[in-house]
Amino acid sequence: MNAPVSPIERLHLELPELDWITDPSRIARLSQDFAWFSPVLDRQLKDKRADAVVRPRTEEEIRSLVSACARMNVPITIRGSGTGNYGQTTPLAGGVVLDMTGYNAVQWVKPGAARAQAGIRLGELEKHTKASGQELRCIPSTYRSATLGGLFGGGFGGVGSINYGPLGAPGNVLGLRAMTIEPEPQIVELRGAEALRMHHLWGTNGLVLELEVALAPAHPWLESLVVFDAFDKALAFGNALANAPGIEKREVAFFASPVPDHLAQLAEHLPKGCDAVLSLVDETSESTMLELMQAHGGTMSYRKTAEEVRKSNRTLMEFTWNHTTLHALKVDKSLTYLQSSFVPGQHVEQITAMEKLFAGEVLMHVEFLRNLDGLLTCSALQLVRFTTEERLDEIIRMHRERGVRINNPHTFIVEDGKAGGALPQEIIAMKKRFDPQGLLNPGKLRDWPVSR
């Protein structure tokens, strides 16, 4: 008597022309992301696996897969390059991981905007936009491997957010093309605010095929490190540089001691025990920045022109945002991290207060940016000396009690990671519209649990 054929086996039989990844070790690797940044998520997710991984290259291949999965009730987890940190791409219910990296064409680049398929790597997309003197408004430190769809589905901000706010600020994402998850998949174009109802939801409420994003004028960015002998001096300089209206900039990050000691690849430029500010400013703004630096008692320890950066193919951008965490973890595997945001106008005082409250336990790394209202403030990706999960929860609570917003990076539930809690009704309606069977990444939204 023949054994019954599983839904995964039926998918393989029905769609043999697709690029199926069958090696168990590759399936295991493609079922994980950088959730190991969190000892909590690492414990919870390290053994979770997909039943299969597929890498489509055309819209028709995606449509045929989605149709078959909907008919057979097989869960789908959408994946880019897996550079996220929350287990977004780790399937809790098995099923199929849909690897979008083969779906990666540029559709067009025009003055002020570009459109591309979701699987394109951001560094590759920016090569196309640079040809017309434009660059991405928001680019993560993982830009070499991170995809456009991955940034939209799991990202927040990045280099450039100091000018244009996080990716979700109105005007940064202009539109998208998405597919419904049902036996007869529908293609829908969403624009503006409606498109943002799929943003930062980890691929739980829609399969994004293409994204249209606004661009910024490209500048010759001077990359530098400025070092200080005191926390207050460095923070004041970083804040002044970020606020200076006449200095064109793309990135300002503040690293409190001992964070610079964990950036081993930059050790020759970061004296032991220093506080430091990393920045990208337009080369024409260098003299003004130097005046500001001297006024705050800083010393420039690293300087590379845009041309030198281009020739070396090495950039300080890869020491910012969560790359800072990655570099630090290579030096000290006991560290983890937090994600905080501060009140505009009170951010310097709040950062200083948190530094004193958690001295030596929570190490301050700050990224200056504009918030959704356009006000200059900071997000912090603090390093934490991890002891227990209970102490980590206590640190998060103590921040929130003092008015510091924490987006918890130690949970795989979307709502629990947001300080605001429950999802708005319009996002729930979008989920029901685009994923009526609840097959997209089940278990990541409270009201759509794992059903098997």
C-alpha cells in the first residue's frame, strides 16, 4: 500500500519547474535570520525549520506557488536575505520559505523615484540610481545583502534617516504591487498610506512583489570618526552636528565608551576608552564640521573622501545601526541589545540619564534621525551585558517607566515588539484582505496563531 503524499511532496510534484532547495542544511540555514542577536529568540527559534524552500524568478512562478499553497493550506514565510534580527523569516509552522532573492529586476529609475522587484539587493539598486545622480533615502548598514522587500517588511530606518526620517515616514515609500494568498491570486497596486499598511509587519499581511521608493540627490560623502575624552562632549558634538542646518549629512552616530572598544576593525582609529562620533557629511561641509568639532574638544581620527571610499569598497556605514551590534558580538558573545527612541528636545537629557542609571550594563549607541513628524531626535541600539531574561525584562521596564520608548527586539510577536501594542484596525483589515486563510508567517501576529 502506498504511503499518503504530503502537501510538500505534492507541491514538488505539481511544480517541478521551480527552483526547489532540498538540501536539509540549506533549508535549516534559510529558515533562520540574525535572531541569535537575542539570547531569548535564539532559545525559542533555533530549532524551527521550513519543510521546503523555493526561489522563484518570475511573477508567474510566484503566482503558481501561492495558488498551490493556498489550495493545499501550506503556510508561506517570505524571505529576503535574512538580515533581520527578530526571527521574521523563521517559520513557526513549517511549510514553505519563499526566497525572493531571485526576483530582483529594476523596473525603472526616474528623477526622484525608483521602482524595483522586492528581491533586489539595496546596494545593487543604489548602483542603478547613482547613474542618474541619485541615492536611496534610507539604506540599512546591511545594504550589500539586504533586499528592498526585506527592508520594507522588517526594517525601520538607516543611513539617511537623519534627513528623511524612517522608511515609514510619509513620502518615502510611494507605492507597491502585492499578491493575495488564495487559490486564484490577485495582483493589487497600493499607493501612499495604504501601501504602508504592509510596512514592518514581517510579511504577515501581504506578499510584496515590487516597491516604488523616493530618492535623494547623491552627494560626495566624507566619512569620519571624531573621538573625545568625555561622554558629554561627544554627545553634545553629535547633537550639534545632527542639528546643524547648513551641514549636509547622511549619517551621525554616537558611541559611548566602551562601545568603540568593541569595534575591532577600527581599533587603530579609536583610542582605548574613548567616546566617538561617526558621520557622513558632504565634502563641502568639512570645514564647518571641523569648526564644530574643535569647539567641542574633539579630534578627527579617521577621514576618507568619497573617492577613497569608492576605491576601497569599505565604508563606515557598515559600523552603524545594527552592524554596531554585530561587530560588538564578535568581540563579546555575552552581549545583546535594545532598541529605544527618545523624546525630541529631551533626547540628550534622556540619553545622559540612562547612561548614569545603567552605567556599565547598558552601553550607549545612538543614531540621530528625524521622527515621523520631522523632528530631530535619536534612536538607540544600546548594547546590553546580558545576565538573565528576567533582568532584561526589568531593564526594558525601567526605560519605559522613565519615558523612553522601547521596541522590544526579544520577541517574535509583532505587537509585543511595539511599545504601542495592538495593531490598528486598518492593518487587520489588510491582513484579512490579502491573506484570508492566514497562511502568511503564522504565529507572528497574536490573532493568527500557529494552527499545526
